[in-house]
Amino acid sequence: MKYLSLLFLGLYATFATAQNITIVRDANAPRATFGAEKLSEIATTKGFKVVFTDKTPKKSKDKVIVIGEKGTDFWKQNSKNAKIDDSQLTKKEGFQICTQKNIIYIEGTDATGALYGTMELIDRIKSAGEIPSEINIEDSPEMVLRGACIGMQKPVYLPGRDVYEYPYTPETFPWFYDKKLWTKYLDMMVENRMNSLYLWNGHPFASLVKLKDYPFAVEVSDEDFKKNEEIYKYLTVEANKRGIWVIQMFYNIIVSKPFAEHYDIKTQDRSRPITPLLSDYTRKSISAFIEKYPNVGLLVCLGEAINTVDDDVEWFTKTIIPGVQDGLKALGRTDEPPIILRSHDTDGPLVMEKSLPLYKNLYTESKYTGESLTTYTPGGPWGETHKQLSALKSIHIENVHILANLEPFRYGSPDFIQKTVKAMHSVHGANALHLYPQASYWDWPYSADKLADGKRLLEMDRDWIWYKAWARYAWDSKRDRNEEIKYWDKDLANKYGTDTEGANNILKAYEETGEIAPKTLRRFGITEGNRQTLLLGMFESQLVNPSKWRVYPGFHESCGPAGELLLEYAKKEWNKQPHSGELPTQIIAEITEHGRLAVEAIDKAEASVTKDKEEFLRLKNDVHCYKAFADFFSEKVKTALLVLRYSYSNDISDLDKALPHLEKSIEYYEKLVNLTKDHYLYANSMQTAQRRIPIGGDDGNNKTWAELLPHYERELANFKRNLDLLKSSKDGKVVTKESKPWKTAEVTLLSESKGTYAVKNGTKVYGTPISELTKIAPELQNLKGIAFDEASQNENGTHLKFKNTKAVKLVVGYFNSDQKRFLFPPSLETDASGNAHGQAEVILASAMNLKELPRINIHTYTFQPGENKLDLGKGRVLILGFIDANQTVTTRDVGYIDEGEKGAIDWLFY
């Protein structure tokens, strides 16, 4: 708080003889009226009789509270007898409160400021139990937008639909039509001074508008359409009362299912070009939406369902912006409602450069450090993107997204969150916040907690501290740390009915556990995205050979302080080279200590808890879960370090030393299983094939610790077996079975090609000397590759049509290179449909060598019988032929590496 002065005369007046309050507000101002009603509610509970009026009484012995917006006729009329200096009241959503005689004046820079001033007075009455007799303060928010988001999405795909395709229906989203739930959520938002609500959906328009030219595109019944109209109007009206801007998000290019079926096209196809039909339908959908809901903003995600940056620019400038302008023209409006450009899987600065001359009221948004929370010291290439966007003539929004590494345990470290918000300002230059739920985004409004009575816990109730902390520091990130400790101690003491010491121990548990998942992921993870569910753990192969699992580019540089990854550390350690930065050994020591201190604190707090005991016990269990996870993971890392040392030393004793650590990790994981089995329904709320690490989440499997335990036990058994084999071998090497060629399958090609070629040594796949095959994994040696012109692949992409009578897998070879002339392999971080055919994983790593081109990793795409097609983006890629989909295919690292490179060691765990 920035105080002009704060005087308490006799602390507070109870007005025992005058129990009336007159609230003066403009009945035609929705936000002031809402604030006045909330003020009336709290005053009534304190024994006052409240009278509403629109004029300040000339003489009154009662307490009078005047609420208004600076500069309005209402405010001028009702404050004309007061001596109020409001020359410094200039910041958006700012307010000042001052007392003159028996009148409290609440003046806002704007309508929202007047509301926030009223909410501030309400908070003080709640805290002190009385109405202040004198108060003089002013305040305004630091961040322009402070918002939360709700996913109109589900943990699994709907039958016959693809990712993000969820029409607004009572069957799919029963909670969406619950006005009491919306009131509760919106009240939570305004209490935390949040001013924006984002609704995320792939293609919401076909649930909310009807188009004259495409009447068949609507994908809900007439009855549901009316319900959608009613609830959307209710939501926007109620949000407006609370100063909240509703923002509808959508992906591009996605069309409705009925529209796609009418024209015999896919609802979404990343590789397809922009067509006049797609553009016209989307433009008219946006126009109709703007015309129908003029006070709702739009958040546009160009990436994921559009393939190239050129298409992104064209789509934004020639379809989306014109669609908004068409809607405004139909309304006769000349103002521009805000459009937010999500800079994900696109070139945000370029899109903005081309768009700002056409439309001025544009915002940009980018994920803070991806889809996890990892650091308050961001940097790297992703940090540069934020800086570029912040430098534009628009507001840049930081999106705290998905939080895949925090699911499902409670997270509420005010210290970590405050430092993060400071970094958003000082490092990235951003000035707005878009906050995801801390957990269970895909399963909102519920948390993953398993309750004894079978009921579901509301996420907004469970994670109250998550919303409160982010909103508090989005309002003011520069609050004094010592004062903040006192603030949270008081808040936690009130919630759990504890003394200050007990509350401080609860806070300490939050702060200590708040470091565990961020530190672990940024130093050992494969990705910051929801492809990885950190708190289910990682396999040793993912620690000792992460490249096989495709580490997301820029992740480690952007998501934490400079330091060493596990492989780098092991190499330096062997070569006796100096270490630098944040180290793997440092992190495992720190996370285990965080876990120990957190458990010690939460256990100590328990005796003093007198309120909300069931929730406290759930929090306590989460803290113990974090400790078990930290201990488990640390033992996994210790195992990995010794195995990597063995890759240099060839000394079996290193593996002997590793074994007890791997065994110990199982003991800790069993503890984690026991702590979670009766407390959680799942770890990750996204339960589809998009989740790949530590293991695939296909068909909703592998989402609990009990399901993962057998996989870790098998990993231990494999390690013991291979260690025994090494010890019994004569030369310290294990003779492995020679892999057999995959069984090929016949298909009928329906598209033109340059013919086929035998996948064997000596074949020049592009007809050039540098493209000659020199090494080929045994599994591939019976295949017939399909030839393509490399120039055409670079300019037009790779397109294949075929007909098959039984299920087949198409074998595709991706060059292990980040150069743009080579097609990048499937990436679930940027393409949500990147595993639609099971293609996301590397099946054979380092499986082919060409004479002077990068080595090849093998992926497979599964196709069911019928006419099928594959459209891949621009860049060179090898189409190596078809195999029978029903055969067993073993994933492995073949090990055809370049001279001077070190072979993978993860075979010890298979």
C-alpha cells in the first residue's frame, strides 16, 4: 500500500448511538453499484442499517460513504462541498479514500477504480471488525491486466473429435450453466482484484453464433444454443459489474465438425494451406461473434493448427482482423475492442509488425517459461522473445501456463511467486498477467483430490493461496518481504485457526515445497511442457540419454539459471574439469533438504490447527508427498551419475555402487504410492497420448503413482539382469541379440512420387553422393523407401496418399538437425496433434547414417485400413516405407553416432 496518511482516531468508531450508514452511489454505474451492495452486506453483518441514495445528504449524523468516478457529473455533484485533491489520481484502476468529518469519499480514476476503492474499504472492515473512523489512502495496480483462465476443455478427447474440440453443451460442461458457481468464481476474482477472465476453447463460435451463409456449421442443438446465449450474457454482465473483461480464446485453423463433414475436410489440419472457404467461414464467425458480444475480447492462438509463419501473418491480417472490423461496422462502432495475439509457435514480432498498421488495439501474450513453473531468473531464447514483444507499442502479457510440473500437489509459495512477478517486469519487460489454474486445468472446476465421501473438491477453493498470491503481486510486486511474511502469517492463522508460530510453520512448508518441482524440472527435465508430468518421476534412460527423448530446444537455457546438465557434469567430473553454475548434485541436495524442512514445519504446525482441519491434513499429506518425491528423485540422479561414470571408467564397481541407489528410489516411490493412493484420482489432468514422459498417457493410462510403480520396478530388474550379464561376460561386454528386420506391408500409392528405393547401404536417397546410406539399423533393411525431390520437400512439403487393406505403420526418418532445411520431428510442445498417429516418440534413435548428412532418427505413423494421406511440412525428411502395424516394435538407441561422440548407456535399463 502507498499511504498518503492513515489515521485511526480512537482506532474505530462503533457508532453505538447512530447505527445508520448512507451509501451514495450512481445507480446507473454497474461497478459502483456492485461495490456498494458488497459494502452494504459487510456493514449489515456489523449491525448497521444501510440506506442507498444518489445524493450526499446535506446534514447527517450517520456515517456517509460516497463512491464515484473522477470527473463524472455524479462525482462533481456529490463531492462539491469536500476539499479533495485528486490531481495525482491518474493511473488506470487507481483510487483514493479520504475522510472528511463523518463522510468517507471513495474516488476512482475510472469505474473499476471506484469499485476497487470500495473493495479496499470492505477488506479493512473485515480485518478490523469495524468501520474506520478516519482513513486516507491511495493505491493503483502495477500490472494493467491481471487475469485467470478456465479451460473449456476436458482430460480426454470427445468421441470422434480431435484435440481442443469441445462444443459448449450441458453434457460436456455441466458446470458452465451453473450461475452460482460463476458468481462464486467471479467474486473470488474481484476480491483478488483480477480484471480479466479467459475462456480457452478450440472453436467456440459454432456454439455461440449462427451464420446465414453456413447454417449447418452450428454444432449444438437449438435448446443448447439458447442456454449458451443465456449463460454467456449472464457471465459477461456479471463480469462487467466486477470490472472483469471476458476474453474468448480460440485456435487456428479449426472449424466445426458439421462444417468439416459438409465439405468433406478435416476439422483441423496443420499442413493444409489457407483456402478462401476456411477464411470466409472464420471471418464471418468472428464478425458475428463481435456483433453479438461486443464487450468480449478475443485471444488468438495462431500456432499449433497453422503450419508456417507466412500463413500466420496472412491469417491474422486477412481473416481475423477483418472479421473483427466487419462486426464493428455492423454495429456502427469506430472503437477497437482489444485483440490479444498469443505468441506461441509463431513469430510474434513479425505478426505484430504486419498487423499494427491495420489495427491499433493489439496486445501480445507469451508463456512465462513454458508450461511449467521453473524459475524466477528466466533468460535464454524464450526470454528474448518476451523482450522483443515488450518492446512493441502494446501491452505484453505473461501467461503462467498449464503448470505441468506442479500437478497435482498444492503449491503456494508467496516468496517464489513474488520473485517471479518481479522477473516478469525487470527481465521480460511485461506488464500484465494471465494465470492458469495451479492444477487440474483440463478437469476444471474440480481438483484431483480423492475425498472419502466421493465428492469433488473445487479447484478454486483448494488453491485459494495460488490465486491470492499471484494477484497480490500483480497489483504490487515491490512489497517488503518482512511485511509479507507477517501478512501471510496472519492470513494462514485466520484460515487454520492457529497462532502466529503455527501459521509461520505452514508458510515455511509452502515456501520449502515451492522450490522442489521448479528446481528439479529445470535441471533434469526433458521439456517444460505438458508432454512431461514431473511428479510421476522419470526413467533412468531419460536421465542418462535425454536426447533420445527429444529435449525441447531452448528449454534449459530459458527456464533457470546457468548451470550444468547431468551429462555435462559427468563428463567434467571424469575429466577433472572445473564446474560452473547450478549443478545436478547441488539440486538433489537442495530438494531433499527442502523436503525435510517442509515436513518438519508442517508436522510442527498440526497441533495448533483448530479450523478447516480436513484441508490442513490434505495440505500436510501433500508436503509429505513432496518429500517422498524429492528423496525418490535424488536417488535416481545418484544412480544416473554412477552409470554415466561407468560409461567412462568401464569399471563394474561403479554400477555396483549405483544399484543401492536405484533400490532406494523404489522404497521412496512406494512411500509416494501409499501417500497418494487414497488422496488422489490422478497426477496429471491431461490424460491423452500427448503426455509422453515418463511414459505415454494413451487411453487415460499411467496417470497414478500406483500405475507407474511396476515400470520402475521393471527398470530395476532390467538393471540387475544386465549388471549380472556384464559380470559374467569374458570381456565386460554384453552380447545383445541381433535385431530382426521389421515385417513390411503392401500399400497402393495414390499420389505421384519419384519411385521407390531399397533401404540398404550404397543407396543415394536423393540421388546425390552426400545422401548415400552408409549404416542402416537391421530393423529397416527390408524396407522400400519412397523417393522425393529434396527441392520440392523444402519448398512445398512432403505429401503422400495411399490405400491400405490392413493397419500399417509408415516409417519416417527425421534428420537429427535443427537446420531449417530439414523437417523438424513431431513436437507436442507446438503441435497438439503431434501424436495423432503415434508419431511423437523416437522408435529407433541414431538408426541410419548418410555419407555427409545428419544421422537419422526413426518415427512411425500408424494408419488404419482405408484411403489415407500424410502431409508433412517443409524440409527434407525420409519416407522409408510401410510395415505391418500388428508386429511388436522395440524402441531402442541403435547407436550409429558420429566419430568422437559417446555411445548411449541407457541399454542397461532395458
